[in-house]
Amino acid sequence: MPVGPTPPPPGVELLDVHRLRLVETPAPEPPPWERLAMDRVWDEAVRANPSLFDGPVAACAGLTREGPHGVVLTWARTTYRRHALRRVPGATARLPALFADVVQPTGDGRLLVGRMARWTSAPGRWLLPGGSVEPPGAGQVLDLAALRGHAARELAEETGVESAPEALRLWLVTRGAHGGVGVLFLAPPRPAALLRERFAALVAAETSRGREPELDRIALVGSRAEVADLAGPHTGLADYLEPVVGRYAAGAPLRPPPPGGG
């Protein structure tokens, strides 16, 4: 009997999306007690990890369907400090994270994943190459092309693998258990040896400059079981990682997008 792809864990959604529309909205103003709690939690986090910085970031303010394969993503300008509200019970002004990641396959069907370095905001966590979305500057807009460019830059900065933004195809939108939304772009397959070679060159270059790369390790995984094997006492997994690898392994990326898709 044919067996379909394993469903994602509770709280994680995988949305097949071919059209993505982004709409900006003002960030809600935290009430005084929430702002005090947010500042306290943020200051504690910075003391524990001085590399954290309160720079500008775009956060998700809403996600709604628009037609069978379309999504409207509402976003707001804020700073990383706002994410401290995740750890404040009862907070009403919390905004989930918004990130753009790259699904980078090999020719034999595995995907490139990386482990965040000890100095990052989530040390030891395995995830796809990518990162939080930056809000656009004056005269610029946050749209699908901007997200695609952001994903391509993150792929190069984290793994040393360069890909033209136009070569990345919108594939999935994920929504995690805590509301975080990821826009995932599918890259053209690359040889496994090339991916390892580019990452090794990046690590060598960063080390020669006295810097520690954002990812301290990469792996190539082809199944949910292989992803699960990455987890250990000092590591964790992004909540979307196992279901995304499972979706790719099930052959979903082989389906072409409809005409006019992303």
C-alpha cells in the first residue's frame, strides 16, 4: 500500500505556496509592564551572550491564505529585543520571527543543514541556511524578490555556496509551533563534494581573519531519521527541519509550480 509523507509534528505547518504577497503593518506597542519585562529578559540574554545586538528586524504580524496556493504575509518593523517577549508569559505584543531559508539539495537527494555556532542566538541548533529578514531601507520594499536576495546572501555568508537570487524558487512557507514563519526557497542541486569544499573554504577564510563562522558544522541529510540523529545533549533542531526534509524526500519539490508562480 502506498504511504504518503509523514505529517509535520503538532504545531508545525507546511504550506505549499506559489504566490506570496507581503503587506507592512505597524508593530503593536507593548503596554508598560510588557516593555519592562521585555527589557529585563533582553538584558539578561545579552549578559549571557554579549554578541547579541538589538538591530532592526522584520517580524511576522499575520499569515493568511489567498487562493489555493497564495499567501498574504503581514509584517512589521521591530528590533531583536521584541523577541524577548517569547519568554514573558501573557505577553500580548509578541511578534513571531520571520526568516528566509534556502533548501540546498545535492544531486543524490540530500539537503544541506548547518549547526549554529556557540556565539549565536541559538547555539547548537541545526537548521537550514538562512536567517531573520531585515526590513527594507528608504525607498525600498519588502517583497518576494527582496526575500529571495536575502536568502541568497545568507546562503553565501553561512556556507560559502553562491547562488544567483533568480535561481532560487519559492517552495514552501512554514509556520512553527510558536508562530515563527519561514519562507523557503529551493536552490538548484549541487554536488556534495562542492558543498563541503565551499564550506571548508569559508571556515578557513573566517578563521584566518580571527572570526568564528556562524555555522560551526554542516551535514547532508536525506531523511527525517538522519535529521533526528543530529540531535544530542548539546544540540537541538529547528522545529521545521524534520518535516521539511521529509517533504523533500517524498518528492514534493519535483512538482513544477503553476504558470506565473514564484
